[in-house]
Amino acid sequence: MSIEKINQAKAEIAATSAYKTITAFFDADSFCEIDAFAKSGEGFAEVVAGFGTVEGMPVYAFAQNSDICGGAMSKAQAAKLKKLYGLALKTGAPVVGFYDSVGGRLNQGTELLAGCGDVLNAAASLSGVVPQISVVLGTCLGTNALNAASADIVIMSKDAQLSLSVTGKHSDAAYNAENGIASIVCDDADKAIKAAKELILYLPSNNLTMAPQSFEEAPAEDGCGCVVSRTVDGNSIVKLFNDYGKEANVRFARLGGQVVGIVVTKGKELGCKSANKVAKFVRFCDAFSLPVVTFVNCPGFESIKSATKASAAYAEATTVKISVVTGKAIGSGYVALAGTGANADVVYALPDAVISPVNVEAAAFIMAPEVMNVATDKQAEVAQKFADENLSAYNAAQNGYVDGIVEEAQLRQTLISALDMLSGKRVSTLSKKHSTI
């Protein structure tokens, strides 16, 4: 092929929406395409793939090309993606996929099915080895959706579709956010691409490296007003799964310049959705050795199922785990998130925290029935007074269930010091394939 035809082919590919998406994602002039001239039938393969840098960090990425046969999955596209996943596995760099496809080239029959299987298998092999991010910008149905949803973090544009059903049932971004599939929903494609770029700066390249550090910033004065925003570095919070399992929040943030996973319980019993969200997030942080800081204000769990889900994730995690009791840590809430069940490395409590095996009224009736011999409308007040005197953080610290009582003004520096102290943590575990809980 003459150089003129090669340049013409390059120009044709560069003019597509997928190429524009992927070059907008990477640093300027850093994108290097893989299999640029791969053919699918009479035209080019329906995906643009390659590697480059994002803020100087190496990343592999692909973008389905809706301008070519609607971005439909084909055996040529599958081969291209399989090669990209293989390179990511060899070099230990994250994979970001931009999805926009009408489905698959069904006329390819079993060859298409085999190609889709190869892509799913390649992505599964990378799970826990390098971070994977899916960015759904348009239509993503069927097996494409299966691959997209299996990523560690799923970002969706507000108008995008993601569903196993080719009819598009239950495919909108709001539905996927409410059911814990979409981690982040953005107003448009540009903001979704920007969100992916920002996330890369919070993630290690692979499970053997550290997340990139940043200059330490004081907490932002215009934060949400909660203890978390007053503690972590300013403007460093990245919210995940905000519309799913609303009794708890999970976040990425920086603390003293170091990336940490933040879990915040909000004073209500944790249901199954919240427990699933917390468990998934803790397991992700553990896979990539991101420290987990849990702010505990939890009266327990709605069910045994939700309790075992969260407790198992914490117990199994060997990454650095620090718990801070900010409100009430009652029964299973304390055990699973802060106590021996969580196997936390360090447990702190704010001075007015309450730690009890049962709720404060029940504890008062059991431990001091005589003080509860008052009118019904006075029992809550008497029970709270009993809790302040007998179920306080100080009492828990006296019995070794809390390592330190910290005023909020000192909490930030205390956590930074603890992270520094625990940075060399090493834990040997029993040899096994995986847990079953």
C-alpha cells in the first residue's frame, strides 16, 4: 500500500467519534493505536484501541466506534480487544473501555460468540491485577453490557443505555445507578470522559504498585460539613454508588496526599444493598492495597445476610484498616466494622461515641433495670444518660476495645500518623483459592 493510501486510511479513522473520544481521554499526542488497520469484513474493525498516558500514567484504552457498523461487536473487534487485554496483563497498566455499540454482528454466528467469550475471559483474568473502568457513552446491550458491567468501576453518561436485554429494558443510567451497577452517572459524554481521567489518578497501575500521591491540602472550607470532609484533603473526595444502598457512603479521597478508601455509615441499620456496596468497595481496595478508613455510626444490620456480607469483606481484607467510631457502634455494627470481626488495625473513637452490645435502651434495661423504672416518655432520656456514663468510648478504651479517643480537631493528623505507621503492613494468609462467603 502506498503512503498516500496509508495516510488516507489514518485520516478516515481519525475522523470517527471513537478516535476523538479516545484522544480526548489521553494526554495530548500520547495515544498510540494498536492494529489501526485491522479489517472487519470490507471496512475497518469497529473499535479504536491502544495505549497512552493520562497525567503521565500509562493506560490502555479502547473505544467502540459507532460510526462503523454502529460499533457492533465482531470477531475482528474481539481479537483487537483480546490483544489489548493481553498487553495490559503483561505490562500491568489499567484498562479503560468506552462503550457505544448497537450490539453484535449476528451473521458471524458462533464465531461472534467465541470472540465475546474470549473478551470476557481476558477481562476476568485481569480482575484484581489491574484496575478496569468502563465508560458507557451510548448504547451497550447484550454481551457488550456483560463485559462493561464486570469492570471495577462503571461510569455512565445520563443518556446512555446498559442492559443484558437487547430490548433495552431497565437500561437507563438512573436504573443502573439505583441497582449498584453504575458507580458514577455524568450529565454528558464529556463529563464522563473527564470522570474517568480523574479516577485514574486515584488508582494504582496494578496490584503491585502504589496509587499516585499528591501534594497534601488542608480540608476544604466549603465541604459538606461532615466529619469526613473536615478530615480528608481538600477537594479530594470522589463519590461512588451515591444512589445505591443509601445507609452508607463509599468514597475515594486523599489523606495527607495518600489515596484511601472511605466508608461512612450514616446512623441507620445497614440493609443488603448498603452491605453489598460496602463489601464490594472494601474488596476492591484490598485487591489494590488501598487503605480503608471506616467512619462508624451504625446501630447494626437489617438482616444476617447483610451482616455476613460486610463482615466477611472486612475480615478477609489484609490491606490497612482503620476504624473511627463517630456515633453509635452497636452490636453487629461494632463487630463487623470496627471490632475483632473487622480485624481493624487501629480503632479510634470520638469522645461522645457510644459502643454497646445492644441498643442503649435495651442495654439500660438489662444492665441497670432500676434506673429505667420511670415513666415511658422519660425512658429514652434516662437510657441516653446511662449510655453516656456506662457505654462511652472511654469505657470501651478502658477494656481495650478502642485504641484511642481523639477529638475531631486532632483526627486528621492522627489518621495521617496511623497511615504512616501502618504503611509497611504485611499479612500472611492461609493458602486457598478464594473465600466462599
